[in-house]
Amino acid sequence: MGLLMKSPIQGSCLVISIEYMFKMIKHETMVHTIKYMLLFGLMLCFSVEGYVKSINGEVCLKTGLEFPNKCSFQVNTTQDYFKTDRGTCRSKCSVKIYRNDGSTFSSYYHYSLRTITVISGNRSTTINTTCSSYSESELRINCSSWKHDVFLVGNEHTCEERDADCTHIEKNCICHCLSGYIMVNSRCLLANVHVGQMCSSDLQCTGTDNSGVCCNGVCQCQLGYLKIDGFCYQEGLVLNQPCAHNLQCSVSPHAACLEGRCSCIGGYKARSDGQCEKGFIPEKAFYGGFCSQNDQCTNSTVCTNERCTCKQGFVFIDTGCHKKDVLLNQSCMYSHQCLASPYAAYLEGRCSCIEGYKARNNGQCEKEDLNSHACTATSVQNLHMLLVLKEYAAALTDINQETAFNVKKVMIHSISHTYFHV
């Protein structure tokens, strides 16, 4: 059996064991025992519930500053206010109301604020309220996660600031810059401005890498960088440094950005001091001419052993190099290009089978029916040889003796291999 006592504080209760009470009778009367137990229960209930060290929450700055009961608040209603913030803001702040003498708040009393302190980064601003001078409570609004100075405190005229969310508090005004703006010299200015756009402060020019300079009201590139197509690129690059634009390669007047690096332009070569000087530009050369590099050789020739010769897959005919081993029905200029088939020759601009032969599916020329033609295989071969000899005779015209001798050797070897299988 027990005695149930209801506490007036938050509905709490205390159960006192009757058995324990009878044990106490040995020392005191029942009346005194009950009296002491009642007093003990009341003291216990008051010490556990109804007292808090501080009131905490997380709200928008404007909600914290507009706390309506600065000069008369209670614990329960204040806790509800700072826990039900429905405001929308870029970043919320933590709030804390506490007594500066370290004492607690009771649910049965009213309190008032003496000061309101706003913290942002390393900056702290404290405003005195007009409440009773006996107030010992303080409201601290901590917005330390904010970057830069994003709020300002001033008189009522400050609330006229554009691009800011402002709140009156006593005779002061606290303004918080809107998203996308920063506080510069007590003004909210547009942030992340790109190079070439209007500005009032260097702090605005962060929209383009290597910018950060506001000059003559316009965001410009840092020293050592130049604006190209809305971006800032490093200038004054020396030869062989990586680049993206010709203007970066300004150290040498004859350099440009070639294949991603600063290099000397055509006709110039690099000096040991990093400058480009005019280099030797060799003359163009034809087949058989002297050369030192492939760029000199023209008309399908390459430089081999300091002489321009036909490149691979080409053969010298008449006065130049032409594609060799041209297949049947492909374009050509000379019969000697048609050596891919022994019985083919130049005919109307294409490699075609000579008279007495017809094309097979494998791209070769086969002999037609002998009964229907008077020509024999020997006569056909002789005819083809005469055509080739005619072309070689023309090739020997207007060339020096050394070249003529070389052409003659090639001619004899080709004819011997084609017709006599030597």
C-alpha cells in the first residue's frame, strides 16, 4: 500500500511507501512523519522539473531577431517559438537564450532580454534592448557558418538597402544579403561576376578563374593573364610551353600556338635564347634533284640519299612519278602503269586489255579464241613491247645523261622480266 501525491508541476507525482512510513514511526509520530514526507516530495518534484539552463533552437536570422517577447517571455512558449520556424533562408543560425549569472529558468516566471548578440564568422555585434535594466538574460544568434560579412547593423535608413532582407530591432536595423550577393562596405553587391562585366569591388570578380580585379568598373584578368573569349589565359609563354591561343606566345614575335605548344612559325627556327629567328628555306626540287628534307620534293617524290625519288607505290614515267600497278579499268596516263596485268595497256585514259585479250574476273587479261584472230601470242607481246619502248623513248628526252642511263636500265629489266621471264 502506498500514498500517492500529485505534484503541481507538469503533472509529476511521488509515491511514498506506507511500509517506509511505519519504519519512521519508531523515531517520530505518524503526523510528523507524513508532514516530512510531503515536504520532501514537493522539494524533489520542484528540483527535477520546471527548470532549464538555456533555451535553444535553430532558425533563420530574421526569425531570431523578430522574437516577439523580448521583454516578457516564459520557458514553454519560447521553446515552441524557436522549434517551429517555418521561414526559408539560405542558411539557418543556432539560437540560445541564457542567464549571464549562470542561474536557471523556471517555468513559473517571466523573463526579459538585456542584449541580443549576432555572430557571423569572426564578427560579433551586440545590441542592447529597451527592456528592464534588471534583465539578466541574453539572446545569442550564432551564424558562424556564413562566409564573408553577409549582414550589417545600422540605423533605420539601413533597412532601405536593396538586395537584402532587413529586420527592425529597437532603433536598429539588421540586414542580411540575399543569396547571390555579398556584403562590401555595408552594401550588398552581386557576387561571382564574370570577367568583362560591371563591378564595384574586387571581391565581386570571382566568376572567372584568374580574375579577381575590378578596374574602371569592369572585372578584369589578374596581372600576367589576358582576356580571350571571356576567359583569362596566362600570357608571355615561352617556346615549348603548353598553350591554347596564339596570343599567349608573345615572348617571340614569330611564335604561335601550334599543336598545343608555343612554337616558331614556318620559315623560322628556335634559338638558344628562346627567340625565333629566320631559318634557311630550301628550294623546291623535282625528281632527281638535290634535297635535304621531304618538304622540298614535289610531285609524289621523297628525299632519299639527298635526291628526290618516287615515293613507294609510284614509278618514274616521262617527266614525273606516277602510280604503278594500276588495275584494269582504273585511271592511268601511261601503259607502263598497267603492269599489274601483263597484257594490259593505256587505252582511253584507263588500263585495258590489249587487242586479242579480254578481262577475266581475277583482274587479269586472258587470250581470246585464236581461230577468230590472226594475231598470235608472240605478235601481241611484240606489240605491247613496242608501246612500252615508245613511252621510254619519250622519257629519255630532255633529261641529263645520268638519269637517262638509270631509266634505260629500268626499262631493259622490266621488258626482260615481263616478256622473256629473265
